[in-house]
Amino acid sequence: MKKSKKKKSKLSPFEKFLYFITIMLVITSPLIIVFEKSTLSKMNYDVEKIKKQITSQEKENESLQMKINELASLENIQKIIKEKGLEYNNDNIKNID
């Protein structure tokens, strides 16, 4: 029977550590890149969703502003005054000297 010789590693512990770190970087870097891309994509989706909400709110604000202008118009105020019986009548004015 022959004695089996143990093969001694020719790599130092520091070199083994460097190889290990390099392999880990090669494995994890694509995962990190994919994670970052997916996060960026989700943020872009959220930004577009918020832009759509802003546009919708601006349209609603514009519509409400037009309604305010319509209700505050002089013609509308005079119409309401006549309905309530508060119209201006020059004959009812008495001058006191």
C-alpha cells in the first residue's frame, strides 16, 4: 500500500480570501443591479401615478374656479337679488334735508 500524499495548497490564506471576495462580488453584483433596477422602476411608476393625480386635481380645481366665477358674476347676483325681493327701487328712497 502506498501512502497517500497530502497535496499542500500553494495559495496563501490572503490569496484565498481575495479569491473568495472576488467570487462573492461576481455573484452578488448582478443581484444588486437587478434589485436597484426594480426599485427605480417602482419609483418611476409611483411618480407617473402621482403626476396623473396632480393633473386630475388641477382639472377639478379649474372646474371649481369656473363655477366660482359663474356664481360670483354680476348677472347672477342681480338675478338672486330679484328672486329675494331686494331689488333697487329709486322710488323708495327718501331724502332728508
